[in-house]
Amino acid sequence: MKVIIGSDHAGFNYKNILITALSAAGYEVLDLGTHTNEATDYPDHAADVARAIIAGTGDRGILVCGSSVGVSIAANKFKGIRAGVCHDTYSAHQCVEHDDVNILCMGERVIGIALAIDIAFAFLKAAFTHEERHVKRLAKITAIENQEL
């Protein structure tokens, strides 16, 4: 699985640690920045990761900022992106299984790094169930996207 990862300056440290952990576990990781801890704007990095997922450059994305809220808002402005804020492992796998989330968002200022690593693995190991009830609900989300975006 190829993972696209990005962060602003507030998520820079966790992004780098996550890259090391994911690479060691055999994931192919594409780092779209930031590549410095100098102040950057989270919408730019969220847009880069969202566009890469839409283009098929990677299978799933991970975004890290201070709280995770900003990158989630920005990424969810793109058709076909379902970016979920997860600060626990249950939400991380359930959001994929039920909602087919394709970008995980985490806050470096919210959780510890050991938990962030566990959350990332729970997210990446999960698979969409394709159960009828979930497919139906995703079709409704797509209809909203098509009408509103």
C-alpha cells in the first residue's frame, strides 16, 4: 500500500516519526511536506495530499497538524475525499470499514506519538466492508458532494 503523508509545521515532528514507522513496516510512503518546522499553511498541505489521493498517486493519505481540524476541513473540500479526524484506534479502523475514509487526520498537539502510530496502523490495516447499508450511505454523501461542491 502506498501512503501519501503531509503536515504543516505543527505536525512536522509526528509526520517524520510516522514516515519512519510506516516505512519500517513495509509501507511505501510519499512525503508531500512540509519539509521544515518553519511556519506553513495547513490548507496547502491538505490540498497536496487530497489531490494526490484523487490522482491515484497513493492508496490512502495521512495529514497531521496541531489539532487535525484544519487539515480535515481543507481536505474535505475535494470531491471524493473523505478525511476523518481520529484520535483513537476504534475510530481509525471504523471510519474505513463503514465510511471508506481515505485520509486520516491527527493532531500532534492532541495525542502522544505512540498512540498516533497505533492509530495510523489501525487506519491502514482496515478495509471498507461494502455492506449494503454503508454503500447506501456513501451514495448519499456522493450525491451531496455532486450537488453542493
